[in-house]
Amino acid sequence: MDLAQLTLNQLKELVRGLVDDRLRELLGDPDLGLQLSEALHTQLKESLTSTERVSGEEVAEKLDLRW
């Protein structure tokens, strides 16, 4: 790859990818290797099979968050 021939957008994408990769290396996944409790696992499965949905606005209102 000849950096001199990259367009500005291509260079930005390259730098963005490099930064993303480096941050992943440094920060990693703090939950990697942890196990879900059986109760949480069950709750997540129930949530995924439920047809009930809550909007982001409703969640924000319940938690008194401002967008």
C-alpha cells in the first residue's frame, strides 16, 4: 500500500481502523471469560422470546435520563 496515493477518506479510514485495533488491544473485553449467573441467563432468554418492547424514550424517562 502506497500511503501517498491514498485519498483523504481512505487515510481517515485507515487511521480509524488502526486506532480501533489499538484500543481493543489495550482495553480488551473486561467481561471475557466471566460466566453469566443462571438467573441472569434465564432472564435474558425470557427477554429475547418476549414480544413486549420498551422504547429508548421510555427507558430514559424511567431512569430520569436526558438525551
